[in-house]
Amino acid sequence: MNNFIQEYMVSSQYFAPRGKERLMFLGEQISHRHLNFNDKLIAVLGDAGAGKSSLIKGMFPGLQLSNDDDIVNPHKMLQVRNSMMEVDEATTFHIDIRFQMAFTQMFEIVDYVNSLLERNRRVVVEHFNLLYPALGRNADIIVGIGEEIIVTRPSLFGPQPESVYNIVHESLRYRKMAHSAEEVTTEVLHETFDIMEEEYFFSDIRNGFVIKFHKKPDIDLEKLALLIDEKIAKNLPISYCDENHIMLGERVVSCDGPRLHVKNTSEIENFSLIKRFVYDSVTNTYCLIGVVDNYTEDLENRNTRYFLARKNLE
């Protein structure tokens, strides 16, 4: 019997949140909404640092990753050659193609994946676009993560993995710029305006960031925008410190997504602070919004432009 919901579904898009907990929560929701029990080949696409590991951990709790940011399991380096012994011990397997290509030949990886599928096991494949030409079949479902998260169910007419990868690869730089600009903004709020962390929380907007305040703060937004621009212009280096901090210039700064940044504030392009607080009646909060593009008008319809509009169609 056909599953018509699955058959008619083409794609869904989500904001790619910053921070492990938010990514894992979204991964869990994606799994509930989009995964079917007979989906055996799961493709996950995106660049290093995009959040693939956290997303996978949310989608498949308890799944042991062959390679992630926290630990590299030496046993997994040769999983393609020795893990058939473990096939009866698990129903879901993970393989990072880019990682495995450093230790094994592509034909071995293809045989490994096919062997698992023949045994009715589920295989979660990172960097599936590298495997697709040799494997000769598309995934049952593709999840791409860049600035957005794209969930798509390929059909006879695509999309092909490389096409999804190209989209998320190009968009990731906006997510990095926005995150770095967000950190610069919160630093200025703390240093100059004595805003405390408990006074706000973060939300998402395409090509930008949203800082939501429970109470409308008494802030000179013109001055704030000027100070942010000055700090960005200092060309401050940004680097990973630990899982909860980055180095911003010479300062250690709290951050829940320390791997998701540009390397220097000079890489933040076209930053604009919206010089008004936007009230959100749903959360009863006052939103401070920054964007890293030149489109600052019609904020209330921004999602139409970036998620729904179909451009360059002839």
C-alpha cells in the first residue's frame, strides 16, 4: 500500500538553529515528522561545523557516530572492513563518507552500505553526495544543513544529493556571519548597556539573528548600531575555545555554537541592525534584529522572500 503523504512530500525547510541542544531538539522533531519505518538509507549533507552530528544525535538517539566533534572512535576507522560482525547487534548504522575515504576504498564503502541494506538495516550516511555516484541509487530521504535545514524525499525527478549540498554549502556562510554578528552584538549589550544574559534569549531569522527581550530595554539603538559597526571594523579574530566559549579578539565569550563562526569579524558583510524593536505578540517579547544582507524592508514578509519565492523561473 502506498504511503501517499510520503509520496507527495517534496521538501520542507527549517531554520538551522545555533547550539547543540536546539539542533538536537529539531532533529528529534524532524525524525517524528518525516521518517518512515521503511526509510533505510538516510542522507545527511553539509559542511564541517554545520551541525550534522548534533542533528543526527537528535534524529537517532543513542546512535554511535563513527566520527563527530567530541570523540573519534579508533574502532570505527575500519568499520567498513570489520563491522559485519556487529550487524546483529544494531538496527541503525552511521558512516561518514569523507572520514572513511581516508582509510578505505570507495568500492569497499559501497559494498558495506549495500550489505547493510540487504540485511534490512538502516544506514545514516554523512556526505552522501560523495557516495551517490558510486552507489548508483538515491537516498530514501535527504537532510541538508546550511543556514537552513532542508528535508526532501527524492523521486524519479530528484533532487540529486549534490544539488542539495550546493544549496546548503552556499548558505552556510550567512549562518556563520549572522552568528558572529550576534556575538558581537551581545558583547556590546553587556559592556555598554549593562544588559544581563537572563534578560533575553535567541530566536531565528533568515540571514540574520533575533534577540528577544522579556521587557523592552531602554537602549539607544543608533548608538548600539554604531558600536557594533566599530567592533566589527576592528577585524577581531574569532576562534574556538571550548564547547561553551569562543575567543573574540582577546576576550573569552560564552557561546553555545563555538564551531559556527567566521574566522574574523572582517568577514561579516553587509551587517545592518534594525533600529526599532519588533514586538512579537506570540511570545510577548521585544525583538532586536540584525541581518547580514541588504534587504531590511518588509520584515513581516521576509520568509516569503527567502523561503517561498521562486526566482529566476522562466
